[in-house]
Amino acid sequence: MRGIQFHKEDRPVYLTGLLVALLNIGLIVSQQYWALLIPVALLVVTMTFLALDKVLYFVIFSTPLSIFYLHPTLKVGFTLPTEPLLFGIMLIFFAKILFKGNFDLKLVKHPVSVAILAMIFWMFVTTLTSQLPLVSAKYLIARIWFVSVFFYLMSRLFQDRKRTYLFFWLYLLPLAAVVIYTVTVHAQWGFTKDASVWVMFPFFKEHTSYGAVLALYIPIAVAFTFFMNWDLNRKLLAGTVLLILLAGVVLSYTRAAWVSLVVAGMAGFMVWIRLRKEILVLMVFAFIGALFYFQGDIMQRFEKNDTTSSDDLSEHVESISNISTDASNMERINRWKSAFRMYGERPVFGHGPGTYMFLYAPYQKPSEKTIISTNNGDMGNAHSEYIGPLAESGTLGLILVLILVYLSIRTGIRAYSKVEDHELKVLALAALMGLITYWTHGFLNNFLDMDKATLPVWGFTSFLVYLDLYGQKKY
């Protein structure tokens, strides 16, 4: 047998390996186990420079499986393993742009990108005027690393058809595994509504964010199952994932997710039949006008509805419009009214990004509090992607969100119209419908500070922008 040959040019590799091994032995002997992450961190940094796509794949796959960790001493929380990775990738991404400068300027100049950058700039301004500057600074940095990785950097995956499919599959499969885990735990508690709030822990904090993410990916699973020119095995896999997601969203008892899927289905149908923009605008104005004209009758009907959320699915659906006795709905209204009072006090700059949950307690009225109200700042936020920015970043904060939503949907419709390839066209419509589920859900909840929701939201948006820019190119 021939001996192992050591080449002179490989000596640095062997020396580095020996040093890492000795370092690990020393750390284990001294019981400094946390420092064992250093070699992993070095590997990630190296991979980010040499094989960035692989790191992005790992981030996508690990996001549904990520777990929130709160440091007991520092009282700082972050999601493992994704957020430390995202922060590192963001720094390297900016360094590469600074030193190499080879980035797609067409993407940067796209109206959706301009709206995103305007939002981040205004968040920076309102961070300077924030009542809690450290909280706002952390919130701003988190938003930057989410957007830089999930919107700008992720766009490079859409240059190739196989990588585009992989972007969706790498999230769908672990998400299905999370649903299986959740349903299994839920079954042990008899599929009750009370248990549905927490059985997805530790992968999701509670059922509303879980339901929102499932709703985002259901249109993708539908597209993969019924509308792609794939072989039977892949369609069976997609169909199985679809059934799992549907079971998950039903058993999540998340009413906002159910409503968002209905709205997305209607919107998708309108886009599919190529409803003229003039008719669509007329329908929207007619709907808004009817709401104003019949607002008295509508409010009276809502107040008379005393059906509360329960294990019975039909009653749970009916309780959506109960604003008189359902604790969840009443608490949401309490949060909104508190946000409007905060906005009234600081309408221009708001109280600062990410500060609502820490500051809203004094703005509650005793008569509007519910059995689930709190003054501790530990039970969530403003429950709205629109009202929250109004309280935290003022009038312009809300306007920029509305502009982003409008431009994203318009871009999605235009991308769907541009693309001639059947599979990409189907996927464009599915991604658009996924975004519509989220921005509809956004009237009642907000999750853009969570990696599990922000990845598909910015990722789907990036995909539609890429198709809008390059959709006519064959790939």
C-alpha cells in the first residue's frame, strides 16, 4: 500500500487543522464549551466568501427549525442559528460591496427597492428621536440584516431555475416537519383551541405567527402540486406537503390566517382571469364606499355577535366579527386604540422603531382592558403592520408601508404578465398570493421582526422583483 503523500503546498492546511484540533482539546479540558463555536464561525465566514449560495441554503433550511434563545444574564434574545448567521452574512455582504462593488444596480433602482431603502432611512431618522434609542437601534439593525440578506442577497438564487425551486423547497420541507411535530403534540391535548396557542413551541412562539407562515406557503404548495410540469413523484411529495400545511393551518385556530387565504384566493383568481385594472380599482372603491355607508349597521351587527372563539371550528369562524365579548378581538382593539393615542402624542416621528410593546401600557384605558391585557411589555406588539409603524415612526412610517405593499403587489402582477414560461408564471402568481396573505394578515398582526416570517416576505418580494426585471429572459 502506498503511503500518504504530503505536498508542500498543503502544509498550511495541515498546520491549521492541527492548531484547531489542539485548540478544541484545550477548550474541552478547560470546560470552555461555548468557544467550540469559534471553528464553526470561521467555517461559516470562509463559506460565505467561497460558497455563499450554500450558506444561504443553510439559512433557508434552518429558519423554520430555528429556536429563540434568551441570554439569562444579558437579557438579550436572538434566534439560533439564524440571526447570528444573518448578522455575519450582512457584514460580509456590505464588505464585498464596499471593496468589489459588483452588485446589481437594476435591483437597487427598482421601485420596490427604493421603497424599502426609504423605509430603512426613515427608521434610522426615527431611531435618532426614539424614546428608547437602544431598543430602536437593535430593531433597525435587525431590519437591515433581514432586508440585506433576504431581499438583496437572496436575489442571486433566482438567476437559475433549479436554485429558484430549491429556495422554496428548502423552507417547505422543514416547515412540514414542524407541522407534523405540532400536530403530534396537539393530538396529545385533544386538539383543543387552548392547546393550539402553544403546541408549536419551541419552533414558533405562538399560533398566530405559525398560522401566518403556513398561509404564506400554502399557495406555493398548491402550485407545486397541481400546476407544474413535474413527474409523479415530485407532485406526490408536493401534495403531501400541501395536505400537511392545510391540516396545520386549520388546527392552528388562527382566524386571521384563514381570512388571508380567502382574500389571496380571490385576488389570485382576479389576476388569473386578467381582470382589467379599471374594474379592479372600481371594485375596491365600491367596497370602501359600502363600508363607510353601512358602517353603522356593520358595527351594530358586530356588537350583537356574542360568539366567542372555541374548539368548534364553525363557532371559531363566526367569532371573527365579535368585538363585544371575544377577549382576543377586544384586546386587539385595545392595542390599536393605544397605538392611535401614542400617534396623537408624537405624529411626526413617533416613539421609535420597536418601542410600542414597552411604551403602550400607560395609553390603555381601564374600560378597554381585557382579561389578557398586560402592563409588562411582554405580551406582543400593536397587532398590525400598519398601525404599529404609525405609533413608532409617525405618519410617514405608515405611508411608506402602504407604498411598499402597493408596489410589491403591482410588481407581482406585472411579473406574472411578463413571464412567458408556464412554470415561472405559476410560481409568480403563487408568490404574489403568498404575499397577499401576509399583508392581509398584517391588518391584524405583525411579524416582520421574526426570521420565520420575514424570510418568505422579503424572499417572495425579491423573487417577483427579479422576474419583473429579468422575467423575459429564458433560464
